[in-house]
Amino acid sequence: MDAADVEGDLVDILFTEAEIQAKLGEMARQIEVDYEGKDLLVVGVLRGAVMVMADLSRALTRHVEMDWMAVSSYGSGTKSSGVVRILKDLDTDISGRHVLIIDEIIDSGLTLSWLTSNLASRNPASVEIGTLLRKPEAMKTEMDVKYVGWDIPNEFVVGYGLDYQERYRNLRDIGTLSPHVYS
Ligand code: 5GP
Ligand code: MG
Ligand code: MG
């Protein structure tokens, strides 16, 4: 049991800490191959991508620079609308840089496709996307996602950076919540 799941709210563990770390290792090996000989700036999307950024960057056996963006996407309920506002912009000038945007989950893909075109307009050498999780809805969008940990069913998951009402981000595993949490 996940030490941070003090109330036993997780009912179904989709991915354990060990499985997540192994997957990030595989993704890191691929990134090392693809970006060999190039400098690399990874951009984490706050707040959900904090854990992925921390563990993926440390799985890399090469130099990497890290920067962060915070965006809010407006939508009704749990669906994003594609209308995005930048709450915190990059501190880095990305012109001529190889940029890899890191997120923890892509659902509709609207937030990241907006972010990708925003960063692409700043004349980087390249912009790619890496995500730990992707839901089926995202595969209907035209977005090109270079690194995907797992494709998952269309259910609401928490843990490892993913929140429900700002809780559960500090769980080490990823899982679904017991129905009693929502009522
Ligand atoms: P979209 O790809 O629809 O624009 O939005 C992605 C964002 O919605 C993610 O960064 C995340 O904050 C949130 N999100 C989407 N699916 C889930 C989920 O299953 N669990 C949690 N906790 N957040 C999700
Ligand atoms: Mg996110
Ligand atoms: Mg959230």
C-alpha cells in the first residue's frame, strides 16, 4: 500500500512506483538516443508534471536543462476547452533550442496542442512532447506525441502528480479513487 494513501482512498492501482520508474527509464534511454549530440531543454507543465520531471530527468545520463510553465485551461467540469492562459511563462529564451515538453497526462490534448504551437512560435530548433499517460480521447487530435509511457482507459486517475481537488499528488503509485471520495 502506498504510504501516502493514509485513508485508503485508492481502489485500483494501475501503475506501481516500480512500474513507473521502469517506464521512465525506458523513456530516458530513447530520449538519450534521439537527442544525442544536441542540447536539450525539458519544460515541465506545472503542477502535475513535477514528479515525472524529477524522476525522468534523473533517469537521464546526460546534461539537461529544466524550465517550467504553468497554464490554466478553462473548461466545464473535468473537460478542458482549449482556451489556455499562461500563469507562469518560461524563464528561458528557447530560440534555437531543442525543447521537450513534459506532462503527466494527456486527455483531450487541447492544453498541450495549444502550448506546443505557442512554443513553436518562439523559433526553437524543435518542440516535442513527452507524457507518462495518454487517454483515448487524445488520439483523436492531430497532435504528434513523441514519447508516451502508457495509453490508459478513459477513467479518472490520481497519484504521482495527478490530483483530485489538489490531493493525492504525493502518492507514489497511480490509481483510481474509491467512489466514496466523490460523494
Ligand atoms: P487536456 O489534455 O484535456 O487538455 O487536459 C489535460 C489535463 O487535465 C492534465 O494535465 C490534468 O491536469 C487533467 N487531467 C486529465 N485527465 C486526468 C485524470 O485522469 N486525472 C487527473 N487527476 N487529472 C487529469
Ligand atoms: Mg498536466
Ligand atoms: Mg488537476
